[in-house]
Amino acid sequence: MDSTSTDGREHDQDRERELPHVVELVASPEPSDSVSEDQITPLLIQSDKPKINIFTVSYPRRKSNKDQIARLVETETSPVWQFVVWVWGGSRYSGLLCMVASAVIYCVMEVLLDVCSAQSLPLFEVAFTRCVIISILSFMWLRRSGEPIFGPANVRNLLVSRALTGCVSLLAFIYCIQRLPMSQVMILSFTTPLMASVAARFILNENLKIADVAGIAFSFFGVLFLLGSPTSIQGVSVEAKTKGVHVFAVLIGLVSALAGGGSYCYLRAAAKASDQPVGTIFSFGLLSTAAVAVCMIISQDFVLPSFYSFVLMIFLSILAFFAELFLARGLQLEKTSKVANIQYLEVALYQLWGMGSLRYTLSFGKVVGCFLVFVSACCTMYFGPEKEME
């Protein structure tokens, strides 16, 4: 009995110890507890406030190696590369600037041919090598950029037309070089921008403004002042001087210029439709390689080049690819008549180099010719790019 009563009293004492603690945790009538409750409640109820925890804090993600390399290349890009990117598409004048770059590269090619005395090679062999290099480089460009090799399906007709007209112009130009004095061949070849501006009016429905016609006319008259005499450019053969100008060869030269003008129009249309100017270069190079190879086999005109001549020929072919690349980009971005006028800078720059290096004698006609070409090109740049209305 005593043990039972003792156990009962101990049990009651335990309940009395636990009861006050339960009351303190569950409820408290004192006003201090209500104040603390008001202070704690906003911290517990945050339905309309953003929750911040270890899962919602924005930690900086670690960039992949590819992103880090790209950022490193971007930050360490040379000023020359930044300038090239700006010319390619970073300015509203990019179309005109690309054409200036093309004319400068063509001028550099002429200077290298004049300075570097190399082995004399047949024209078809030189053209074949150049077309092969252009085709290879454009193919590599298209593969690297992930573009279709033969262009989108809706542009292939334009690419075929561009390749055909460009190939006809090239073959006719080679024929003229073999039959006419070089100065007259150059004059006929520089009628191509004029033909392109006229052809763009009918093929591309481009408006030919009076300012555009005046600019091309000034530049062409400047070329006539520069190349009017058969002796103004070195390399005229004796046979060409004695035989004179053949009417048939001149007609072929006009066909070359007309086909070249049409090629410019189809190049512009295809480049704008596909948003990729390199496809037009690849189509032209592929067809021209086959055509020039057939002509070389038929004529049986092949000479094994020396190592120096071969290296020079490859280097000039690479320069020709970049010249064609900037030409295609310029036509893609800008109106045909405007970029065609800029192309005349090639002959003016070459003549300036010739007079500066004392290879050509300074004359009034050359000064006037260079002045007309540069004034026309500067006016074209001043009026700026054409604003197209879609």
C-alpha cells in the first residue's frame, strides 16, 4: 500500500512539473507574448514576398571551356580583325567599303604581277589554278559555316545563272587577252560595271538615278584618260600592235562585259535570297574550273611551272578569292550601280602606284583620269548607301 501511494504521489508530481511547461509553449495571456507574436508573424507568413534560400539564390554559373575560349578570343582580337569585321557588316557603309576592299585587293594583285618576275604561263593554266583554289576555299567556307553546298532549293536557279554568265565572261575575257592589246582589253573589261548598272534596271528592277549614271560616266571617262593609249600599260605584244584591233575580238570583249554585268545582277539576287555570298563564288568556281579545264585540254597549252611561279600563282589565287568574296558581299549589301562605280578605283590606284614608282611617266591625262575616278568614288561614298524599300 505504501509503495502504491508513493508511486501515485510521484506520478502527480510529474504531471504538475509538465503542466506549466505545456501552458507556456501553447498559450500565454500576458501582453508581452502578443507583442512577440506580432513581431514573429511577419517572419513566418511571407506569401506575397519572394522566398530566398539556397535553392533560389542566383549563383554565377561556371562557363564552359568553349565559352571561355570564345570570350578570350573576343577580348584579344587584333585591331586589324576588328576592322575587317566592321567593314564586313558593322557599318551602314559596309557594302561600299567591301567594294573598296575588293578593288584594293585586285590592285595589289596587279602590283605583285608587275613586281614579281615569274615564269610566263599559259592563260588557261593560270585561270584553271585560280578557279580550283577559289572553289576549294569557298567549299571550306561553306562547310565550316554549315551552309548548304549548292545553296537553298529556291536559289539554285540564280546560282546556275550566275555561274553560266560568269563563266562566259571569263572565257571571252581570256580570248580578248590573246587577241587584243592589253590597254584595250582593260577598257573593254571596265565596261562591265556600266553593263551591270544597266542590266540591274531590267533584271533586278533597280532604279537608275541620274547621280548613279553621272558617277559611272565620270569614272569611265577617267578610265579612258588612263588607258586611252595602247602604250599606257606595259606588256603590249608586237603582234597586237601590227595587226591592230580585230572587230570580232572587240565584239567578244563586249560580250564578256555584258555577261559580266549579268553575272553581277544574278550574284546580287542569289546572295540576297540565300543570305550567303560565298555560295555564288562556289558555283562560279566549280563551273569555271570544268570549262577552263576542257579548254586547256583542247588547246594542249600546259607548261610545268617552277616552284617560285607555282607559289606565286597559289598566293594570287588566294587573293583572288578574297577579292571575289568582298565583291559578292558588296553586291549583297548595296545597290548595283553604286558598288559598280567603286570598282573603278582599281585602275586608278594601280596607275597611282605606277607613277609613284616611276614605272609610268607622269602625264596630264593620267592625273585627270585619277581625279575623275576618285571624285566619282568620293561622291558615291558621300551620298551614302541606298535605302531600299521592301
